[in-house]
Amino acid sequence: MTNTVILYHNPNCSKSRAALSLLQVRNVDTKVIPYLTEPLTEAQIRVLKRKLAISSAREMMRSKDDLFKQLNLREADEDTLIAAMAAHPILIERPIAVIGEHAAIGRPLTNIEALLEQ
């Protein structure tokens, strides 16, 4: 593999740490983005959503998180969801791996393994 994997990483998350470990064990060139301290812009979230090939931003959100509920996002439109993730990056599901124009949410970790095989 010649492409660098971008990993949107939360070091406090066991799944995110497992994804990073997987990439390291496989000697994959990885750029780690600690998205909680380096938040994504709304434009970057839109690009990430496209690369994930999902129909709704809700699919890349931690919808069971208390903050999601506190912000009343269950019925929110796309623009509101994306703005919420930009303002509160903790709402973004983790980890997310990106290779070129493709991305996968690492829950389960086999999603990232499949991405590596593409």
C-alpha cells in the first residue's frame, strides 16, 4: 500500500487505540489527527461524509451520547448535524480511517481492515 492512512483518533477510546495499533502492526504509513484537539471544519466534515459514502451525517455521529440528546439532534437536518459536529467534535464517531477517496468508521475494526484491502 502506498497511500497514507489518515486516522481521526481519540486516544481515550479503546476502539480508536485498537485501530491505531492495527495500522502500526501492519506498518501502514499513518497520519494521526487528534480530532478533539484539532476539530474539523464543517467543510472537512462534509468531505469526510462523502468519503464514508453515507446518506446522512447522523451515521457518523455518536447518537447515543448524552450531548447528542441534550442538543436535541434526533430530528435535526444535515446542516445542523454537521454544525454540531464542528462545534462539538466529541459527537463524531471514532475512529475513522481515510485512504484517498474512501473512508471507514472503525466500529467494528473489520471496517478498517476492509478499507486497507481496497
